[in-house]
Amino acid sequence: MREEKIKNWSEFDSLLESKSFRKWIFRGQSSSGWKLESSLYRAFDEAQILFHLKNGKRKPIDRIEHEKVMIDRFKCAAHLYLDHLPQAEDQLSWLSLMQHHGAPTRLLDFSFSPYIALFFALETGEDDAAVYCVNHRAIESVDDEYFGERRGKVYSNILLEERPSNTCLFAFEPKFSNQRLLSQQGLFVATNFIDDSHETILREYLIEGQDAVKIIIPAELRYEGIRKLHKLNISSTIVYPGLDGFCKSMRRQPIFGLEWQKRVGALE
């Protein structure tokens, strides 16, 4: 994966010029030191660390079985909280719904918009941030060459292979969507093997450096970047529709000032 550390926002915009819409997908992370790891991968990693702190050694975890139990528990309880649910056999939509509500899953959130990804990179934190840019069509091409006609079956069975002979990534938009996902121009990337992180599997793909780029945003560019996004009308109220987004937007009041907040109130 190629890394590009920008010196100004013009460089950021320039790096995005050749990245076609929907051919490229993007993910923002508030620390450039974080790797591409799903919440499920991190949950298992954290459990191992706690086991080690208590016993001085790691404990074997049946990751596949734990994931199955998590999915089954969610399916059994979801009707108590939600009025609309995916079809029983639509496993990827169930995982998407779990991800939306904060359950650990093998999915990673991405966006078709680099500036939505930038919002998430700058939403919190004080360190260098990062925006990952991935040409998912290049990944599909590698899978086409390797799996041939089996690619569609490999993707559709991504949750069924407990010990796949070959790892892969699968970018998809769930059939069962929601308002937040639409506002974020969002999609998900799943792995077919939960023992490896997304970053580990991505690095195994034989794609050229320009097809996977990590843009590092220095901490000193954060303030200007937040204001840049504000000018583009990308804010919490857009990214998180509803009252939650409105409340989150108040976090930026000290940056934009009281006069801005009064104008927003007058418009409402």
C-alpha cells in the first residue's frame, strides 16, 4: 500500500482527481497509526490481551463459533427493538444491521465519497489522521483472475467458509439499507476469514501501489480541514441524520463561533 503524507489541502484534492466515483472506495480513521481492522477482529484481540494480563498467556478462542452465536443472539433479540428486519437468509444485511447498531462484526465501513471519509478522519482525535483509498474494481479483477467463474459463489458464501483456502475482501451495498448509510454514501467491506484483519488481506492482493493508497493527514492540518468540510456542507447534521446528528454538530461550536451557531438557530 502506498502512503502519501500531504502538506496542504490542495495536495489532498489533487490525489483524488483521478479516482473515479464508485470505482474507488474510501475510509477515514482518526489516527494514522490504526490499521484496517474490523470491530470483531478488535474484540477478539482485546479479549486475548485481557486473558494475557490475567493469566500471563493467551487463551484459544473459537472465533467462528463466537461470531455465529453473536449473529444468532442478534437475530433472536432484534424484533424487540426494531419494526423492520432483513429476510432471514440475507446474512450480509443482518451483519450490516448489527454494524449499524454497534455490534462487533467482520465488516468495515467505507464510503464512495472521499470527503465523507475525511469527515470521519477528522471527527475526533488530535493526532495525524488517515484516509484509505482503495480501488475495489482492481480487487475484483484479481479475484476474477484467481477464482474465475467461482468468484460470485465465493462472495455469496463469504460467511459460510469456516477455513477458506484463499482469503479475499468483498465490497457490497446491503439490500436492507438505512437513512444513515444513504447519507454517508456508505458500503461495507467483508472478509471471508476473520482470523486475519482487512489490512493483512488487502496487502496480500497483487494490486499496484496506485490502487491502494493511504493518505496521511498531519495533525496541524486538522483545523483547516474541519473548516474545509464545513464549506462543503459535510457535517454531523448531514452524516448523522436526525437529532443525534444535530446534537453532535454542537461539538464544533467552539471552532465556528457563537455567531455561526446563532445563524444556524435562526435558519431553523
